[in-house]
Amino acid sequence: MIAHLLTLIEGEWFKLRRRWLPWILLAVMVLVSQAFLWGFYAVYHMTEGEGTNTFLSDYQYTGGTATIQVTCSDLLDGRLRERIHPLSKEERLIVEGEISEWGPKECSDYASEPEKFFMFVLPTSIVGNIYLVFLTGLPFILIMILSASLLGSEYGWGTLRIVISRGLGRWQLISAKLVLCVLVASGWLVVMVLLNIVSSILAGIIPPDEGVSLIVIPEGDTWASVLSAFGKFIGKVLYGTVPYICLGAFFVVLTQSTAQGISLSVITYVAEAMVVPPLLAISEKLERINEGLLSSNVREWISLGDSEAAVALKGAETPDILQAFLVILAYSLVMLVALMWLFQRRDLSGPKGE
Amino acid sequence: MDEFVIQTDRLTKRYKNVVAVDDLSMEIRRGRVYGLLGPNGSGKTTTMGLLLGLQAPTSGTFSLFGYNHGHRDLLRRVGALVENSSFYPYLSGYQNLRYFQMISGRGSEGELESLVDRVGLAGRGHDLFRTYSYGMKQRLGIALSLLGDPDLVFLDEPTNGLDPEGMIEVRELIKSLGDGSRTVLLSSHLLHEVEQVCDSVTIISKGRLIAQGEVSQLIATAGSEQIRIKTTDNSKALQLLSTPGWIEDVSMDDDSLLITAPIERSAELTAALANAEVYVAEMVPIRKSLEEYFLEVTGRGNEGLQ
């Protein structure tokens, strides 16, 4: 059975690699990832080496003894105490209270890890930018487009009839396509990592970067811990794509159309990740529902860790990592079972047009 | 040994209010070319779809090679061209066949070259499928149905879109496929094609089995055949031939007589006339064609269903 599945995956790859679609989607991912890397590079140089803080927002407090200013960068770097030191004890308490409200609101989630300060310096640049790309949600949309197209095109061209009439087995065919999507996503990640390495080296050797080290291990980290974190991150990201792959495929089987499948998947994603959470924030009770949403759990699942700064910046209630794992698993299984059940039962008709 | 490659038992497929296949029970023996005939919408393609596992029957059962359906590996012994030839437009004809060969896990690249040649696509095999004419697409579909040397081949309107020369080539190809142990189930609306190519036919109308058997037998049992004769005295012959019980009908038709009677009794006919000093100058047996038979039985079938 495994051999049969591998043969089917090989066949799917034989077809897919000859299409433009996966290469176009890869190009989009690479462009966005590179835009982050070179964006941080540009900001670093524009701020004359003060750091890679992209946050313009700052907090100012005028006390009896001094006036202090706190930036997101200070907050994320753990320099808050140093900044508020000139204030009196009472004033420091007031500032800390106000900062706990100001921080989550003003400092973007993008900057929740110390690695962001090394966005164009190896080794953190390897996955740091990829993490930011995933936080935008774009890769999930692209992977849904891929999975929807992989199956939907077969409906459009009418080739599903021929494939099934060759005795391949329906669930085996779907499984091969879904596994191929995960493999393609892995391939995208590999390409992005390699290009990030190349770009980081370029960023280190081209002017005006003389004197900037090509490799900077974050304080407290070792090569082993950094590489282990990368490995874990790549694995978590791939796991996080699985429910979206199933979602794209499910809507295609439901509608038997690539266009409708992609549209419904993207609408569902946008609604679930961008529209529903703000609505749920209206009341504390509703906010708990946020913990069950796929997007919140995926975001939590792929997060790089719980540094002090990240914890400080966490605003709304977010699910913990085990819950995130289970929720992603549940979404994946439910959609997988639904799409297999539907695909197994549906009659296959002729071409529906692309 | 499984004598029947296809057996259906009260096979039914219903779509809401439409019954596409209705209680269809048929048997197809190994090693012949079978024609599946029926008017448009009679359920031919649905029947093929059911047998190929593309659609699920509403009720009834069928078996392939003596095994009940649902056995996925059975379809590995089947090749099919159903309705239109649908392939991946961004792949060449050769790559399309290579893909299907890859996932079937059978055959060699050498087989592909010979298949492409066999169906008349030599020289165009490496062109993209989207650049093919309708006839070329059909040829590629036929090549696919033969990929892996299947024991049973379904061909749904295989000569659609082919030029006359192509039609002749494909008919010859189909005939040759039926030699030996391979079975071909050919669905076609071109009745003369079926008559030329097929050994046996199954006729369905409105999803129901109307007739099944060898082409020659079906025509023979379709009713009495006719004999046209010219005699030295047609009026006297008309009188004489109105008497024997084995002659169903006799009538004047211009300068000849049209007699409805079994052709094998022609000798008795001439003897009877000669005894009465009426001599036959010309005698032509008029055999029914499959087309006439088809129109007759499907018309009857339709009436029966109404």
C-alpha cells in the first residue's frame, strides 16, 4: 500500500512540476521573504546601526524627577527597567501599568522575539523572515490555492474519470495529492531558507556593511540550540499547513470547481483569521471562542517561543501550545474525513471546464 | 475460468427523477468485440461509468472477470475511453501516456512509442495535448485504453471526430483487438460501424435491455426476411404464393413481387412456381441491416416503456 501511495505521489509530482502554478506560488513566497530580509537591512542602515527596530511608536512620561521615553524596541529588548530607572518608585509603577496597556496595542506581534534584530544576519535570518512571512498568513493562502488547484484542475479537465477508471482508488489518489502538497510546502521552505542564507551573506559583504559580522549567535544561544529551534520551527510550520491543505481540497470536492474551491477557502481563512477575532473581542466571554479558532491556534503553534518580551506583548487571550497542537489536529482530521467521505461517494462526470 | 468478463444483475442507476440505467442484466463473454447500442440518452455511457467505478449503482450488482465490483485491482485489467478524451493539456501526448503508465506501474517506455505509432500519432506524440485536433485527442484516448495490454477494453464512440481514413484504421484496430482473449465493449451510434466490427451486440433503450446476442442472429430473429422476384407471369405468381402457410406476405412492387418468407426456403418457392409453369427470371434476397433491426427494436422498446 505504501509503495502504491509512493507511486501515486511520484505521478502527481510528474504532473505538478510541469505546471506554472507551484513555481509562481514559490516566487511569491520568496519575494515576500526577501522583502522582509532586505527591508530590515534597509531599516538597520537608515537608523545608523541603532538596531532593526521598525516601530515608530513610542511612549513618553513626564515625571517629577525626569521625562522618560520608551520604544517598542526597549520593551522587546528588556530595557524597560533601565529606561524608567530615573523615575521615582511610584512613577515607575504608573509607567509599568500604562506600558502593559500601551505595549500590546502599539508594538506589533511581528516583533515578539529577539531574533528579529538579526533579520539579515545569519543564522537567525534563516528562519526569522520565514516566520514573519507565515505571520502574514500568505503561505496558508498559497498552500490552499495549491491544494485546491491540484484536485480542482482534474475536475475541470475531466481527467479524474480516466485516473479513477485505471483502478487507482479514490482515497489513495486524494492522499497522494495531500501528501504532495506537504512535500511541496517543504520544498518551498527549503528554497526560502537557501535564498535567505545567500541574501544574508550578500547583506554582510556589500557596502556599507563593513565591520558587521556575517554570523551573530544571539546572546545565550548556541549553534546547537539555534539549529534545534530552526528544525522545530520548520516541522511546526509544516504541521500548521496541514489543516489549510485539507481545507482547500475539501472545498474543491464540495464544489467540484477550482475557482469556487479557492474562493471559499480564502473567504473562510480571511473570515476566521481577520474578521471573527475582532468581533469576539467585544466581550470577554466571546473572547474565549478565539481559543478554538484555527488561525489563533496556528499562530500560537508556529510562534518562536515565549520570551519575556513576547509574553509582555501578548494582548488578547491566546491558546497554549498543547491546545494549539490538538486543535490543528482536530481541524485536519475533521476536514480530511469529510473530504474523503464526499469524494468516495460522489459520481464523477465529464470535464467541467477550467 | 471466468467465462464472462462482465455480468450485471438488475443494475440500476437513478438520478433524482431520471432512471439512466433500469434493471439492466447482461452478460459479456470473454474474447469478442461487443457493441453497446442505444439511442442518445439510453444509458450507454452511464452503464460504462458504473462498470468503471465512476458512478455508484443505485441498486443491483455487477461483476468483472467473475469478481464482484468494488475490487479496485480488477480495473487494472481494464482500459477505457469514456465519452471525450480528457487529458492534461499542458503535457504532451507522450507525457500523458507516461503518467498513466507510471501510476499503473506497468509497461515500458518502448511500449509508449509503439502505442503512439499504432494509433497514428507518430510525429505528434511529443506535442502538447492542447494543440491536438479532436481526432488526435481521440487517437490518444484509444492509445490510453490499450496501455498495459488490458484484458477488457471499453471504447465509447471511439471514431468520433476522425476523418474517413482514420475511421477505417480504427475499425481495423478494434477488430484486431478482439482477436484472442481480449474483450472489447464498443459503444457507438454508427450502426454500420458496429455491424462491421462487432461479433455481438447489446441494445439498450431508456436504460433497459432490449436485445442481446450475435449480430447475425439478432437480424435473423428480427422477423421474416424478404425476397424480391421477377417471374414470367407475376399475376399468376401472386395468386399461387398467397396459398402456402410459410409465406407471410406477398405483394406486387412495380414489375416484381415482394415476398416475406425465410430466405432458406427459396428453393421451395421456385419449385412451386415452376410446377405451375411460372418461371423465376430474377431472385434477390433482401436482408435486414442492423440499423433497421435497431430502429425496429428500440421503437418497440420505447413504446413498451411509455
